[in-house]
Amino acid sequence: MHRENSRPAARYGLIAVAVLFLALFLVLPLAAVFGEALSKGATAFGSAVTEPDALAAIRLTLLVAGISVPLNIVFGIAAAWAIAKFDFPGKSLLISFIDLPFSVSPVVAGLIYVLLFGAQGWLGPWLRAHDIEIIFAVPGILLATIFVTFPFVARELIPLMSEQGRDDEEASLSLGASGFQTFWRVTLPNIRWGLLYGVLLCNARAMGEFGAVSVVSGHLRGITNTMPLHVEILYNEYNFVAAFAVASLLALLALVTLVLKSIVEWRFDYHRGGAGH
Amino acid sequence: MSSPLQMPAPGLAAETRGGSRRSQSIIPGFGLTMGLTIAWLSLIVLIPLSTVFIKSAGMGWAEFVAAGLSPRAIAAYKVSFGTAFVAAIINAIFGLVTAWVLVRYQFPGKRIVNALVDLPFALPTAVAGIALTAIYAGNGWVGQYLEPLGIAVAYNPIGITVALIFIGLPFIVRSVEPVLEDMSAEVEEAALSLGARPWQIFFRIILPAILPALLTGFALAFARGVGEYGSVIFIAGNMPFESEIAPLLIVTQLEQYNYAAATAIATVMLVASFAMLLLINLIQAWSRKRMDG
Amino acid sequence: MVVAATGLASCSSGSDDGGGAVQKAELLNVSYDPTRELYAEINPKFAAKWKAETGQDVKITMSHGGAGKQARAVIDGLDADVVTLALAYDIDEIAARTDALSPGWQKRLANNSSPYTSTIVFLVRAGNPKGIKDWDDLIKPGVKVITPNPKTSGGARWNFLAAWAYALKKYGSDAAARDYVTKLFANVPVLDSGARGSTTTFVERGIGDVLLAWENEAFLAQKELGKGKFDIVVPSISILAEPPVAVLDGNAKRHGNFQLAEAYLKYLYTPEAQDIIGKNYYRPISPEAEAKYASQFPKVNLVTVDDEFGGWQAAQKRFFNDGGVFDEIFAKTKR
């Protein structure tokens, strides 16, 4: 443990600066969301979040997260396995490519699917001829969401699995376990907290993505509106209380994510600390 | 502590645990997992992204420059890159303080502060946008006290910067934190006992050690800020040449049916993203070399 | 991927009641920003009428947004059966870039396919503290004017043309008109991308002294958003805004609901719909509804795009396309 050696003045000063900064830039927006949502009382809040279009938006958001997160879990584990357990040329390049969605503007993420699947896009005429809807329908929203959440799980697992090395797996395999058994019994328990951590952030982003989804959604009430888009629509209908009410559900989700994440972190540190020697 | 956004050094796997240097492994599944990774990556990221380049390659250089580097586009890049840069600088300072406080000090509510740092990762950007507007507009919670002082935050580049500070903070804190944790306090104590002043310790001992991590976090926050859309449009003001960000210009061009211009601007931004990632990798390569040497 | 996508597409696009298209029809109306309340009231009335006439249930889905964004979405494949947009140019673009409707679309329904009209007025704060009476007052120093971005908002294009028409009439030359509009935009602090964004900025955020708005938006803001907080000022000259509607034949025929789509738009011209239109502060075109709501709408000296600017194609090209007058004005004032 670190000894608290600095002079108290500096120490309290720094703590105060940090806390004040976080309060101003993080806590205040959060408080504003809940404050505005409840500004007309709990009844207005309740009716805003149980209105059919709001429920449809909630359902769609859950559906999109429910599909995109598991797909990215599978991809994330596969990518981490390939990258962490094997040596091959071009590894850095592959990691950079996996990172790419972090630094691509969400708007560009939406645009690329319009260029690909839109009626004026490369595959548009073919899709239309076969009556397949991607853009302005759920699949487009799904693709855009998968794109922006692409790196979360992989990025969490790659350093973790690299650090853990191959020894446990090799021991298990030499004792006669199959590859799948080894993964299930040895690797997965080792990475479960890290995995959960990645999944939480992946899920939060999947439910909250706005820019990319906005480009491909078409904003059909009750059909292609996710929760963040529904917030925007309500806002544009001068229905500010309802907008903030739906927004507060998303903020609540963020808070739950943070609480779960703190728990995971605590277990994770505990787990690593325990296994560390 | 680990964060998904903390950049592990590429090629880390080859360097941890001496045993891993063996290139022959009995571990199965390389073909399967590698195949899956490449296929998924290509389908979701690489092929769709390539459309932007192919589309703008078909434009011809003059047309590309006219659209992607028009005065208005350049003004938008200046706004986007400028505000992202300022926000990243502010975050670098306060993020470092926050990380320092979280690593070095015990205080009541530390757990909450620690959890809060990740709020921007978890809170949808559009929600952040309307919340920040509600706070900083002239009649907002904070704006009403700033306006009499002649300070307008919302609807100008300051508003954009505020939104980007919100978005970028966790990148800095989570990048710097692990390095600070690994740094023992003994060196500082030794320096202190030898009569060094706190600022000397900071600039001579602490800063050099955390600089790579700080730069990485800075680059991540900067890259994210340049592309940010959802939280910015509500608070930006969106005036061409003043407070119009590049992602908004892409959307605006799309809405004018000007696909070529939208694609050209997207290409410029993508190239900037690539450059940023490259820079991050270089920083890490440099820092590893320095650590080894 | 495609297989998964197909499955999802089919379950999202509606014909999931199992009974086939005869029992329940669906109609997608892609519209611009301020028509939300109007169509929210018209749709159930039309559905009831259609049910009474044909025995078929109809579910009408709406999509709202800035006119440019909406037309862009349709061009990119948003499967609208009908579009009800802010100005003819955006529907012209759909006609030019897709095979969904023919170029002569605007002749198919009465009154240039516009079942309602509107105009541009000023919304000012209660008591009109800045004393804004006409267009000239907007370019005075210290007056802040809120308008959306003409590049992306249909309403903003009407704003721009109304201002130009006024200056042209008053000062008599294109150069003077350009000078006037340049000064006008120098007084604009925020450019939202749609009419709704601008109203929110003005009403909710308290920014600006005057909002250039659709007449119907101004009434809505005055009556529903803040009673007694705003006044409407009618300028000496404004523009006759004709928001047109059209069936996208290609899409509607593919969905097998062309007749439904056509009946929907024709319904907008019926006395029942015209009454709802007047009630929602749009100017109705049927003589009866016009007479009934005459007291609601102030007399305005209105110019038209066709007379003043030679139609929307010419106006769009001259003023709003990249490198047009609007871009030149901004390049000059803001750099």
C-alpha cells in the first residue's frame, strides 16, 4: 500500500480539484437528466415511459443489444484466443484493425452501410429486387450497432489473455483434455471477470448508440426507433419531460452498468490478487 | 485494474512470460478462431469501410479536393480538431489529477468517484448532449449564472469543448491509472528526502514515467472527440465556419444528396483516424523500447 | 449474415399478422418536421374512414425529420408509400434519383399537390421588446434571429426566399437583396438543422429575439408551448409556402397498396381533413374551411416561388446548392 506521504494541503487540494471537476462535468449532467425527467412529477414520468412508442423503442433497443452483444462476445473471444495464444506476423496490424471502430466517427459508421446497402449503394438494387430490407430496418440498426461495439470485448480480453499466457491451457491439454474442454474449464474461468467487464461496456454502448444508428434508422415511430432516437424525437415534439424520462431510463442503465462494473472490478482484482502468487 | 480502452502494447503476447516466445504451440483452434476473427472483421469493419475509399477513389483528385477540402470543410475540420485538442488537453490535466487522487489517496466516497469516471462510456451520447445543453444554455442550471458574466457556453465552440471533455475524460484516467499504480512511491520519497521540491519530483520523476500512457490516453480522447456527433450537435450551434463540426457536415452533405462530398469528408476523417491509431501504436512502441533499454 | 438479415427484415416490416394484406394494410408516410401534430390527428380519422369503406384495417406509420434528411432517406431506400414534404424540390429529387415516381408528379393532385399552404412569420417574445415589425428590423444591430439551416431544412429555405423577396421588392436589385440577407444571417447565432430544433432553441433555451418560423409552428409555439410568452408578427411581405404531397407509385405498387396511398392523399382534400388542417394552423385550401378559419390567419402579402424565383429547381440551384448564394454569404461573413 502506498504511504500517504504528501503534505495534507496538496492532498486535499488535489482531491478537491478532482471531485469538483467530476462533479461539474459528470455528475451535473446526470442530475440534470433525472431532474428534468421528474420536473412534472412521477405521473408524467410514468406515462412517458409506458406509452406504446416508448415501449416499442425499449423493445427494439433490447433486441439490438440482445443480438449484437452475444455476436461480439463470440467474436471477441475468438479474436483474443487467436491473438493471445498464438504468434503470427501482422498481429499489430490486426489489433489496429480491431481498434478501428473506436476512432471512426459514428456518422461515418452509419454512412458506410448506406453506401453499401442503400438504394443508391452497391448492393441496393439487388437487395431491393429480392425484397430484403437492411437500411431503415432492424438489420441496418443491428449492423451499425455491431460496428460501434465491435472492439469492446476483444479489447478487454486480448491483454488479459496475453498476460495469462498459455501454460494453464498447455497443462490441461497435455493431461488429455480436448481443446473445447480446455477452453470451457480452464480459459473461461480465468477470463470470466474480464469478459463480464467487456460485456457490460459493450452492452451500454449498444443500447446507447446514437450517431451511427441515426443515419440508418429512418426514424419510423414504433418500428425503427431505438431509445436514444426516441429521446430525440420526443425532444423535437417539444415533449421535454418525456424526452428526459426516456433519457433517464438510459441514464439508469448507465448507473446500473457502473455499479455492476464496480462489483466486477472488485472481484476481478480479488481474483487476480489471489491468483497472482 | 484493467479497462477495455487501455491500449495494451501490440505484440504484448510475445513478450509476457518467457514461455510464450515459442512459436510452436500445442494449443488448438488457431485456424478456427483466426478464420472467425478475419471473417467477422472483414464483414463488419473492413469491407464496409472500404466503400468510403473506393467511392472517393472514383471521384478524381480535383473533385475530391473541391468537396473534401472546401473552405467550409476545412473550417469544420478546424472546429472538430481544435475543440477535440483543447478538450483532450484539459482532460489530460484534470484526468491526471483524478487518476493520481484515485491511485494515491484514500478518502470517503472514493469508490463512487472511481465508478463515476466511466460514466461517459456508459451514458448514451445523445442523453449527454441534451443534458449538457439543459445545463449550459443561457437559461440552464449553470448557464443562467454564467450569462450575466458574459460567458456563453452553449451554441459555440466552448459548448463543443465541454461535450468533448465529458466524452474524453475516462480515456485519460483509465490510461494513466495502471501506470501510476505500478510506480512505487519510494522513488518519490527518496527524492523528497534528498531535498527535491514537489514540482521537481513531478516533472523529473513522475511525468517521464507516465508520459507514454498519458499520450496514449490523450490520443484516444482526441480521436474520439474528433468523430463525436451525438453529444455535440445539441450544444454546438452548428454555424458554418464557426461551430459546425466535421461529422455534422457529413450529415448535412448527405441531406443535400451530395454523396460525393459526404464521402470525401468521411475519407479525410478516416485517414485522420488511421493516423491517430498509428500514432498511438508508435507511442507504445517507443515507450516499450524505452522501458527495455 | 444475409440470411439473418432477411429473417429480421421480414419480421420487422410488418405483414406478420398472418392474415395477408387484405385484412390489414400498412402505409408509411415520410414527412417533414412540423407536421407531427397534424398527421397524428388526420391518420386515425382516415383509418376509420377507410375501414368503413373497405372493411380493411390500416396502420399508418410516420417518420418525421428535416425535409432534406427525409428525402435523402427515401432516396437511400426508406420504403415510403407517400411523402408529405416541405417543398417541391425535395420530391423532385426523389423523382430524379429513384424510379418511385414520375417527374410530372406535382400535376397529379389539385393546387400543385399541396392540400394545405402556409407562410413564414416572425415569432417574438411577449410584448415585442425589440420592436420588430418588419424584415428591416431583423438586420438591426443587437437583434438575434433564429432560423434553421437552409441547406438541410425546408422551412429555412422558405425563410430565406421570403427575406430575399422582401429585399428585392423594397430595394429593387439582386445586389441589395444579397446585402440584406447577408446582414440578416450575420444576426443569426445558431443554425439548427431542422425547424423543430430552431423552435426549441428559441422557446426552450431562450436564445434570440425573433424566430423565423412556419406560420403553423409559430401558432403552435404561441398556443401550446408558452401561453402569453410569445407574439406573432406578420411582415409586410412573405412567401406562399406550398408543402406538397405525393404517392411514391413504385413503392406503393410493390407493397400492393397504391389505392390506399392515393385515397390517403385525396382524403387530405376532403372537408373533414381540411377542417383538421385549419385547426392545426395550416392554411386550408377548400373555400369552406378557408372561410371558417379566415379570422385565425392574418392577411399577408404573399409572393410565390414560381413568380419570384422561377420555380424550385431554379431557386435551389441559385441559392442553396453548394457554391450557391447561401454558401457565398457564409464564406464572406464568417471567415
